[in-house]
Amino acid sequence: MLKDLLKEGNPNPPSTINHCDVVEGGFFRSGDNMRDSGLKNKVVSGVFWAFSERIVSQGVSFILSILLARLLMPSEYGLIALVLVFTNLANVFVTNGMGETLIQKKDADETDFSSLFYFSVVFSIALYTILFFSAPFIGAFYDNSELVSVLRVIALILPLSSIITIQQAYVSKKMMFKKMFISTIGGTIASGLIGIGMAYLGYGVWSLVAQYLVNAIVNTIVLFFIAPWRPKLLFSMEAIKKLVGFGWKLVAANFINIFYFELRSLMIGKLYTVTALAYYNRGNQFPTLLINSIDTAIGKVLFPAMAEVNHDVAHLKNVTRRSMKITAYLIFPLMIGLLSIAPSLIVVLLTQKWAAAVPFLQICCVYWLFQPMQTANWQAIKALGRSDMLVKLEIIKKIIGVSLLLISMNISVYAIALSNAVFACISMIINMMPNKKLMNYSMREQFRDLAPSLLLSLVMGGSIYTISWLALPAILILLLQIVGGAIIYVGASHLFNIDSYVYLTSMLSTKLRRRNTVTPLTQGIVIKKW
């Protein structure tokens, strides 16, 4: 019975597909014109480089952050976490939405890119000025004088972000993700080395400030020189009005989303202590690292791909399904597995002084578990140009989320974290609902697509959790849990012929063989008549 529930598709699909067949849940439809074939190659290459960028950069960042956590105190991390709340909120107006309008606009020309570039630079300087003069009031509100100077320095990221945003939009639109890989890795490594060196020399919180600034500087300089686009002496207020007309809705939606996400940090920093905030943020760091490595990489490629086919709703649904299934297949086992190994992981990597972060890590894993469904549905709605709907959805979700926060904030820090996990589940359902009408992708169908990966992940997580009962050193328990979890999940995926497992292994095999063929994309996937 279990095998029947898990198994998807036909392990022996037809060797040929006619022009009216559709690969269910796949990115592409055979028999389409050369444009679709070219898009397929761009997406496969884009996923490879975008995924590599996230994996390598986040992996390096993770290693560097472990070394910094051993050198610095939780209170120092809490202070930088509080400061980043304000810079992240301001950065929404610089990086979120504006660049995406250039990706979404099919006929974006040199005037559009250059005009938005100059607009973003001027606007970011204005935002930095506001933060600079607001810093003393923010420091007084949190009763922390050191916060003032730290905020004024780290907010210099805003002008740097405005410079790189349009460059990133250009390489994303052209799917030149290899260039983004190079710039990101350069900034990550250089900033990490400087941060560790300063922490070792006793600079405390300023080592973290330097890390963030150097990362932004190096990333900006490298991409500026290797990307083929340069701003021209062109500016059109008419172009700005059109772009901002679409982009402000995305900015508003993203601002609501990020403000809500950061609101918990603001409340914890005010009602409790920066040390408690450090434990909360450190617990959230591990699942966020994994999510950024997978979900963000796929999402970065997914939106340009969706924008290419947004005129074909059926094709868009196929792209959305494939993205959701692959992302869930990768994220579900990571989040459930991370929840199971949390106690041994924290002690081994961060030492006992960070043990209070364990429950936060486990709660945050539940929160991020729902992310694949939210991202895929969000990107589909955005690709259809329904930014008005995105704003409405965010308003509804955040009213619910803020209500949960108000109920929990005076109970405890743990209650605040739990309310966020509850909100994530509600948010997932709300994001799913519109796509039944927009592209005939119902909630029932979505849950059916996700069920195999979720069931396998729960079995794997429960199995490796029992290893923690053994009377062994923490590092040995951790190693057994990681190896055992990987063997169980991959082995079961192969045994039950899980669709996403077949798709990923086929795509990887194709990439390694450097062959351009449609066959690996259709193996093991249900074929239906269109």
C-alpha cells in the first residue's frame, strides 16, 4: 500500500511523444517550436548556475559564520540582527520589485534599464539619509547607544545595492547566472575572511559590520566589470512612470512580507533582550541557509522562465508544478531532518553556549517547511502580471500574522516563534487558493504533488531521531543521523521511483554528458494527452 501511494508515474514511458502530448508537471512540451527548446536549455543552465551560486556561497557563508559564532558572543550577534532589521526594510525599496519589473517587461530596452538605474541610485541615497538621521531615535528606543554608529555604517549597503540591482536584473533576464555566481562567491569569501580576522583581533560587533559591507562592495565591483551591461546617458521619466507603475505593487507586497518577517525581531529586541534575539536568529539561520540555497536558486530562474510563458496558462501550470515538486523534494527532507538532529548539531558546531537556540531551530524548521508551496504559487501569480492580487494576499496574510504576534508576544519568546510557524501554514493555504482560478491548479492537486516527498521525509526524520537515544558522543550521533538520513531518503526515492528523484537524476546525467536531449526530462513522468 505504501509503495502504491508513493509511486508516481510510469517507470516505462513511451519512447516517443507526439506534438499534442504534455509532460505532466514538466517544464516543457515536446513538439513546441525552437523558442521552447531554447528556453529549456536556458532554464537547465540557469538552474545549474543559480543553484551552484546559492550552494557554494551559502556553504562558504555557513562555514564562516560557524567560525565567527565561536569567536563572538550571542549579544554581539543580537545587536547586528537588530540593526539589519532596519537596513533590510529600507533595502526593499532598492532591490525588491524594481529590478523584477525589467525582467517581467518583455520589451525592456536600454532606456528602461538606464533610467531605472539612475532612479534607484538617487532614491537609495535619500533612504540612507533618512536612516542616518533616524539612528539616534532608534538607539534611544532600544536603549542602546552602540546601535547608532553601527546602523549608520552598515546602512551604506543601500547605495551599493542600488548599483548592483539593475545589473542583476539584466543578467537574470538574459539568464547569465554564471556571472552572478562569480560575483557572489568573490564577495562571500573576501568578506568572510575579513570578518574572521577582525573577530580574532577583538573587534566584536564591528567584525560583523565589516563582513556585510565588504560583501556588498566586492559583489558590486565584480559584477559591474563582468556583466555586459553599463548604464548609458539615457533617462526617461515616462519609462520610470511605467516601470514604477508595475513595480510599486511588488515593492509594497515585498515590504509587507519583510516587515512582517522582521517584526518578530523588533518585538523580541524591545520586549526581551538582544541575547534572546541572537538565539532566535541563530536558530533561524540554519533552515534559512538551506532555503536560500534551494528555494531561492530555483525561484531566481523560475520567474524569468514563467514570464516567458505567461501567455500560455497550461504551460505555466506545468512549470509551476515542476518547480513545486522539485523544491519540495529537496526542502522537505532537509527541514524535517534538521529538526531531528538539532540538539547534536548545535552543540557540535556552535558549542554549548548556543544550546538555547535548539528549540528555536526546531520551530523555524516547521516554518520553512511550507516555503516551497508559497514560493511557486507566488511566482506564478507574479508572472501573470497580477501584482494587484499579490498586494491583496499579503494584506490578508499579514493581518492574520500580526494578530497571532499580538497574542503571543507577551507570553514568551518561544510563543512568538510558534505563532510564526502557525502563520506559515495559513499563509501557504492562502497563496494556493488563487491559482485554482488563474491556471486551474487546485489545492487538492498541489497537496497530491507534494505528498510523496512529505511522507518519505517524515519516515526518514522519525528514523534518525531515534539515533539520539544512543549513549554516544554528540559528534558521532550527528554523523550517524546525517548519513542514515541520506541513505534512507535517497534509497526510498529510488525504490518507489519518486517522480522528482527520476527527474533530477536524469537532468544531472544529461548535464554531465553535455547532451541536449528531451528524453531525460520525460523519463518516469506521467504522459497525458493534451
